[in-house]
Amino acid sequence: MPNKKQLATQITCLRELLSPWITLPSHLSCSISGMTLDSREIKKGDLFVALQGEQLDGRRFIDKAIEAGAKAVLSETKNAQLHGEIRFQQDTAIIHFYHLPMVLSKLAYHFYFPDQYCHKVIAVTGTNGKTTIASLLANSLSLLNYPSAQMGTIGNGLFGKLTASLNTTLDALSVFSCLSDYQKQGAKYTLMEVSSHGLIQGRVSALPFHSAIFTNLTRDHLDYHGTMKAYATAKKILFDEFPLAQRIINIDDKVGASWVSDYPEAITYSATGKKIDGHQYLAVNKVSYLPQGINFEFQSSWGKGVISAPFYGDFNIANLAAVITQLLAEHIDISCIEKIIPELDTVPGRMEPYFFNELNTHFIVDYAHTPDALEKALIALKKHSKRGRLICVFGCGGDRDKGKRAEMAKVAEDFADKVVLVDDNPRTESATDIMKDILAGFERPEGVECIHDRKSAILHLLKNAQQDDLILVAGKGHEDYQIIGNTRIDYSDRDLLASLQISENLDSNKKANL
């Protein structure tokens, strides 16, 4: 996420900003130049927003913010009677605000977009596919000369210039400060991954989304939502509570198909040839799985097309179907779409290939960390490679939904020829206990290799590879860290494999020169 202090200066009258909720006295008609939740980012003239978070109470940092030059402070109160009460500290107004988290998105929108104009923001939600669809759409639109940004799991920024992000959906202030920055840099679109947490917590509640894409709903985040029904309800907020110009829904997914009747204007897409009468649609047919990628044809409300793409698997057919549907809804000609799709970049950590020449071995790095995503990745790779072994490397995160551990074991055992268990992010759980939970899901655990250290596992597999092996390294994807205990450790499957590729190429060159 870009540092908000690097953005162009924004000046807004505090009294006008708060007028929908609090009437301030005339002597508080001061100007503020920024808003932040983090006292460490305060600059002179900023408004500090002190929320009572579940893990951290921002009010503890009010003194620090004032010392750093905060012009005023909004302090969350749980007492409705204190709403609008003002006290002063070192001539700085501390304004008590009831239900502050619920209106923070509106406050941020009014501050960063005072004229209420925001470029087109396209939301992508669902369990799987969000990152790939957002990235491929940003890539596509940029190739079509519509400068685009993206916000989500692999980072935030103009396409190709992303900076790391800790959360899929940023806090309300960061969402709008980033969008304002992208707009000033000329962005015509921002592709935003929108999480169920972000929707429930109101982080984007004031954002005037142009379009929303629903991918699918499979088991994930039940430690937060409790039930699949509650999880689905959270996702549906995006389609029910925002004034969307376009609702684009995957009808191959049971939840998506059940939603379509609620939205007469919904546009449907399907990777299996489905369509629903009365709705604009895109339906894929005649798919070919090739060593270098996929080919398919599609029919749609806008005409027919033929696509070649350097990607693997049925889920990437579904991802591309969503991308193409959105482009068609934006009145992009099919001929232009057919031309740019083969030029799209591989999404970091999403079925990303690393090839080793000596034994014609492929390692594929993918973010698959749910049973459904792992199953889809393995099925996809099975179709593209039929000569060597399909090996699955995965683990499960600690302090998260334990129910999926046995499910992921079953998937790996059913679809891979060999399984190697590694650590994911153990966090504060015992890595040994996590691995025991996973092993309990195997019918034949004696055939599973357990190598806690991911680097050691990859080096072991590379050393012992057989001709035409295809090795899926799942779970971490784009991530460049592991969390062990409360410590964040630098580690990247992608960086390791890239360095091993370089080493192999250097060795090959040395041998060729002997």
C-alpha cells in the first residue's frame, strides 16, 4: 500500500466534512490535509481517527498523534450520549463520535472525493479466482489503453507497479486514499478484490462501484462467519446494497446460479456452456488443453469468439470467461479481446510455472489453500500433463479453520500420485500437531512424505525428480513470508524456484562451454 503521505495534498474543511453527523462550532472551521488511523503516519494538519479495535484501541495513541501535529481527533465512543462532545488538548479538538466505524467509509469518500467523482471501480468477490480475475482485467484494460489499477491480495497500485498489502480489502481510509491517488495518476479503472470481511465491516460501504463480479463460494473463513449461509450472505451485500451498473455472476456455481433470479439485469457467465433465458450471457464451449495453455470458443450476447491463452486448467477458463464478460459489458469489440488475451501476463503465484530442462520437470506455484482450490488445481494439471507423476506439496495454516485439514488431505490423495506435507503458516499452533491433523485425513498416510521446511522439500523433490514430473507447490502463492509463532519470516516459493532455475541455466551453460 502506498504511504498516504506520498499522495497529493488534500485540503478539506473539518466542519463541512463532519456536517452530516456533527455540527461543529464556527471556530472549528479549520482545514485538514489528511486522514489516518495510524498515529505513526501523522503529519501536521492531519485528522487522526481513533477507533476502538478488537486488538488495539486507537485512543491510546491520541497523545502521540497530537504531539506529531494532528489538527483534530475523531475519537470513537460506545456511548451515544457522548456523540458530538468536544474536549481540547493542547488546543487540539478531540471530537467524540458514536458508531464511527459505520460512517468511516462515507467520511473517507467525502474527504478524498469532494466532488463525488470517482473513476470506474470494478469489484470482484467470491472464494476463489478474485486475484486472477482482477489482475487479468487490469492487464487487459491496460493493453486496451485504459490505464488501470488493482487492489487486493497480491498488492495495490497501477498495473505492473504493485506494492504489498496485508489485507485483501484495505481499511476504509486507505481504500479511498489509494483510489484518489490512482485517479490523479490517470487510472480509468480500478479492479478491487472485495472480501467478505471488508463487506461485513463496512470498509467499502460508501464506494460507488461500477460493476461487481461473483466467482464462486466454497468453504473458507468459517472461523469468522460460522456458517456457509452467513458467508454467502456477507458476499451478497455487494450485489444487494450497491448501485451497480453491472452484476456479473458465475452460474456454474450453485450459489451464483441461485442469485440470478434476484437480479433481472444480471449478466451470467459459464465455463461449461450454460446460459439462463432472459439474461445477457457468455458461455464457453469446445475447450482444448495444450502443453502451452488452453484454447476455447465462446458464444455470447455480443457474438462469438475464439480464445488462445497461456494458462492452465478449467478454473482459468472460468476466470477468463469472467474477464471477457466484463470487457464485453464495457463495449470492447470481440476482435480486440481475441488479440489481447494471448498477451496477458501470468499472475504471480497463480498457477505460475517454473521449468527445469534436465528432466523436463515443471514446478507450479499456486495459492490454493482451500479444499476446492486444491482440487481444481490438481484436476487442471492432470489434464495438461499425462506422462509423468503429479506431485502435490501443501500444508495448512495454524489458528484457522481446522475442519478443512482432513478435507485437503482427501483431495490430495484422490488426485495426486504423490503427496508431500510441508508447513504453511503455523502461527501459534504446533506445526507437528497441524501435520498430524492433516495426516488423519489420509486413508494411506504411510505413503505421505512429511518435510516441515518448504525449502528443504522443494530441494528434495528437485533432486529426486523423474522424467516429466509436474509438481504443484500449493498454499503460499505470491506470499513472500511465513508466520511461525508470532514471527514473520522472509520466505518465497517463487523466489526459491526462480533462483534454482538460474542455477540450472548457469550449470547448463558451463557444461556447454566445456
